[in-house]
Amino acid sequence: FGSFTPNRYIHKTFKMGIYRTLLVLSRFVALLAIAIETYIIFFVKEPIGIKSRQEVNISGSVIRWERDAATTVTKIYADTSLDFSKALGYVHAKDRSLQMLMYRAISEGKLSERFSSDEMTNGIDRFMRSQQFAANLENATRDSIGADVWDHLKAYSDGFNTYISTGSLPIELTLVGYQPTPWTPQNTLAIGRLIAYLGLGQQQENAEKFIIEALQQKTGLPLVKSLFEPYLDEISGNSEYLEIIRKLNIESTLIPPKADAFLKSMAPGLSGSNNWGVSGKLSKSGNALYASDPHLNIVNLPCIWYEVLGYVKEDGPGSYRFGITLPSLGTIMGRTQNWAAGFTYGFGDQMDFFIEECRNFECRSENGWRPINIRGETILRKGQDPIEVKIYRTERGLLEVNSSKIQLENGLKHGYYLSRKFIHEATNMVPSSRAIFSEMWKTKTAEELSQVLRKIDLTCNFIIVDTEGNLAYQQSGVFPKRSHNGLYPLYAWSNDSAWEGHVDPSQLEFILNPISGVYATNNNFHGVRGKYFVPVNLHMGSYRTDRFDELAVETFNLNSTFQLEDFKRYQADVVSIQARKFVEILRKSGGNFKAGTAAHEMIYNWKFDYSLNSKGARIFEEFYDMLMEEMYGKILGKEAWKFLRKTIFLPYFHYWDNLILNFNLKDEFLWKNRSRDEIFNSILNDAKFQRNIQQVPEYGENRKISMENSFFGGKLGTLGTFLGIDYPISVEGGRATLNQGQLWNNVLDKDESFGVSWRFVTDMGTEVAESVIPSGPSGKIWSGLYTSETEKWLNHQYKLIQLQDST
């Protein structure tokens, strides 16, 4: 049922008549479930707009929570920090237990056992077992993890289990016949590792795998060398190394593309986010200002985030904790009475590939041959026989051998293979858990908080402001000490290739009160070589940063100060620096385009805005698609380029842009004796650009998608929209606008979109926060809190949250 209904596979075993009958029955059961859910919501659960209070005893502690009537934000009242963790687990279970249990099943590789078994879920389970997100934590204890972290994770688990023990389970679990087992500290840590990988670290992996596969083709070396210059200069002339690369036995992917697409639709990959602050000396109020809007896939309901406002006596009089939490984890970003902080994904390189020479069940080392570690796993499947899988690991990491495709009973054929390793295998997200559950709440200034945040596992760019008017930037992440730049694989059998511990957090970049008084991070490059350790070799480019700088300069020149209304305007901005750079080239190219045509409109009249009623954006996107197909589709092949457009191109598109914008004649493989102006103008001579501007649809016409319930996954079609289970929207913005709106169709033939998942602004001289999320706090369909904020989010409206407790 739901997202896991194997409709496209049923025809393989049943005749079409039976298939249609089953489809009708499945929809009938879904509707019945909705009817039951409706009864529960309207007659048992709290309706919207009414303050709902509850006291609950969780493992000996009495905590109180309530739903604020004006904002629907969940408020927690607790005596201690541990009690707050208990309450957080409880309210997460109440509103988002299905979301949490799906995450847990994914991280453990047990979707086929707990929800539904089909080709996709089987593929996900195989892949997750190989990652060992959960297996690495099987023997974790309070002593091995650390008492401070373990006690908070145990408290959180107690809160979740207390709510689940009441029997108030989501109706969807009844549909699939799943009775959840108790939550454990290991579950939270495993999901932390899952989140750090999917949509985040996996982007680096995909880019490095693309480089390796390109190097296997002699024609691919010039392309990747120019794309990622200068990082591949060290190997471009090494013929022995390149010959070994070409001999590699490569698993193009260990996870089926359809399964990968589903996982990415579920995971909060922060593939494009904004984060900025202004010191008190430059604000109109005289106080530091802060704004954050993390971007991720916005097609799922409920949204990924859950807002909480907490009051903990242990923190002291007048204290509070406000921010977004990720159900399964703690508070990710937000503010207290002392500071406000948030982050964008830092794109630091936390993984490496290694070239392994293997034979039979051995791999080569500097001192001879070592046995490959083999772990057996059994995947239980609903209504089907179990699957036995084997996971192969070397001293360096996971050996990329898919045992379902390669017969390994007699060992590996002598040859070269890839292994890979992520830093989170060693840290298990313990430093991040320590920060978000405990340590960050004890700090009072931007500088104190930075000392905590720099230690977390995840690669981030933090902006912090405090009530003293300070503004700080802090880079975070645990990074390996490696002997090269990390973008290409080294020989696993050489001891020089081994990681030599971790980079000390004190070597990560930190800036306190920059001279400009303003600082922003937008997934762009950060690092000062020679002064700090620089962990970034790939990033998202500077388009959004350049636009922020442009807006900030305009604001300062006009007013000499900043205020929150400026920040809100920036968060809604849909002007593209990327489009401007390409169009400026066209303006200088001398092309003769008739007034009133699409080409003329884009080149001479468009203001580079990606609003829904823009025609220029529609025309430019058609031009850009044809240009990229012309430049790279012919080099890589049409199908390969089509696949890349849906994968590594999305976060790294500026590298592909730069080869064209910089127009370096040494890149002969790209230009093939043609000038850039010649190529640009030849594309614009296509009939679609010569049509009258009145014939061009608005940008919003092909930006319509549906936010779909995570469980049903759009399977109810238009009925789901009619019943309010799914929510149709139009996505404004583009890939390079501050209000980002990337939209594409994945290999499941489903829409995906990077968009704003939370808007938040605050003035540190007030006790007020303004925010909005794309859905509502509840994952329960028709609860009144399921999509309670969606219209505000679409219209760039904010709810006003009074942070101080009025009782």
C-alpha cells in the first residue's frame, strides 16, 4: 500500500483483470483507512485553533506540552535538559511517528520486512545493509558512546516509547500490519548517519564516481580535468595510473536507480540553502539580525521539519529553546534568549574511494595479501522468501561488489575493484548528537557556540549572532587527514593512502565580527588556504552568494542599515545571476532577432526574474536545456547526459556553466572549432525562439507539481488531491535564485524539487521569531494541522512567535 504499492510489477504475475481488481481494492482500503482516520481526528484528536495541553509521566518525570493556539507550534515545559529530550521524543511520536518509523526501517534495511516487499524496497534494503548504518551500532553502549550523549538519546527514546505504548499508532501501520518495536538510542544515531549520507555525502560520492567512470574513457579525461580544475592535474599525465583506472571492475551503482530516487525523495538533502546575519552595528534596531532558509526536497507531506519551543528550568530564568527539529533527532537550528544560529550544507569532502587489487577472498596490502571481511545478512520480506546477502569490506572500507550480480562462491576474479569509506563510520554521529541534545544549549555567546558547533560530524557553514551584537561564521565537520585532495582514488595497498586520523576542529575556519558586518553562506566555497584547513573540493558555486551581495549593497547604499523586512525580501528573491551571465553574452554576440519574438524578449526585455508569470524565464530555460544538450550531450551521449542532468548536474551545475562562460579555446573537446557566439546564435535560430512572444507560455505553466503524502506516494491520483491528502502547488524560482526552485522528473517518473523548507528571521533585541514551514506540524491526514501553513508558505507570509513564556 501507499508509496510501496508494487503496481508496476503486478502485471508480471497476474493477468490484467486481476490487476485492476487489486488496484480497486487497494484504493478502497486506502479510502476506508482515511475514513477511520477522519473519525479519529475529528472525534478524538485536537482540532486546529484550540490550545491543547497535556501532562505526561515519562520514566519518572512529569513534563507538560501544549499546542499554541495562534501559531500551532508545539511548546514543551521541562525541569531539566534530559526531561526536554523525553518530551521531544513524545511529541515527535505523537505527530510524526510514521515518518520516524519509515526512517528507522530505511536505516536498518528493513523496509521489505516492515512495510512492503518489491523490487524497489528489496534494492533499498540491500544497499542499506551494505552501508551498515545500524549494524555498526549493534554493540553500542553507554560506555562506548559516552554517558552524556547516551542519557539524552535514552531519554528521547523513553519519550517516543511512552507515546507508542498508548496504542495511538498511525492507521497506515495497521494497513501494512506493522507493530513497531521500542525506540533505542542506536536508532537515533543510525538515522543521523542515514541523513548525513543521503542527499548530502552521497553527492560527493556520485561526483567522484562520475570522475572515475569518465577517466575510464580516454575521451572523458579532458572533460573532467577541465570541469574540476586543478584537482585532477596530479593524475592527468600518469599513464600507469590511468591504465589501472580503465581496468577497474565498477559497480555503476550499488543501489537501483529507482530505489535511489525514492530514498532521495525521503531524505532532507540540504542541496541548496541560505543563511545570513548582520551585526548590531549595521542593523536599524541596533541588534544583530539573523535569517535562515534551508532548501531541500519539498514534494513530501508532511514536510521534514517540526518546530518546537521549549522552556527548561535548568537553563535559567527567562530562557527558551526555539527551532526546527528533525523527528528522530534534536533541534537542528533556531535561537535561544542568547543567540540564533543555523547552517547551510558545507560540501566538505568526508569520503574517499580506493583502488583495491583483489583475488579470491583476498585483497592486496603493502605487506602481502589480506582476507576480505565478509558479513552475511538476511533480509526478511513480507509474503516472500528471505534474501541472503553478503557484504564485503577491506581495511579501507566497503568493497563495491554487488553479490546479487556477481557470483562470489569461488571468490573474486583477480583484478581491480573500488572500495569507499565515509568519516561517519568512525564517528557514528556522536559529536553531532552531543551538540544538538546538550552542549549548544549551555552556551551564551556566538564565540562560545562556535566552539561547540565546529566539533559536529556534519560538514556545515554556520552563521551565529548573539544578543551582544556579535556575528560569527564557523565551519564544521569531521574530516580525514589524507595525502591528496580527495577527488580521485588512491591505491589501497599503499600505506600512504590510509587516513591518518582526523583534522583538529581548531583548524576549521572561524570568523568573528567580519569587517563588513554582514556574512552569508549559500553552499558556496569557504576556506582560506594557508590559514585554515580547507575541506572543500566541490561546491555549488557563487550565484546565490553574488545575488545576496548585490541586494545587500543596494540596501546599504539606500538605507545604511538592515532590518528584518530586507531579509524577508531577500528570501523571496527570484532574480538569477546565472541567467544574466548567459544573456549578457547574447547581448554582445550581435545576433539579429526580430522585435516581438521570444529570443528578443529574453535578450533585451527580461529582468532575469523566475516569477511564475515570467515569460523570459520560460524562454531562457528552453535555451539553457538546448545549450547543455548541444555542448555535453554530444560528448557524453544523449542517455548519459539525460541521467547526469537528474543527478550530479543538480548540485554542481556551475562547473558545467563555467566551461561555457569562460570560453577557453584550450578546451577543444568542447568547442570543436566553433565560437561560442556561433553556438549560442545557432540555438536561438530554432523556430521556438522565433515565435511571437504572445505564443510563449508563462514560466509557471510547467512548474506545477503536487506535494504528496509520504506514505501513499501519489497513488490515489486526483482523488488524493480532492481529499486533501496531496496538495498541488506551483514552484517559483530557479536553480540559481535565492528563493531556489529546482524542479525535475526522476527515474520513477515523479517530480522532485529543491525548495525552501523553512523560512526564519529574528532580531536579537526582541523575544520574537518569525517563521513558516511548507506543511503543518502533524503527519495525520485531515488533522487540521496537516497543511495548516502551506498557503502562508506559498505567499511568503510568516507566523509571529512570542518566545518568552507568558504564563
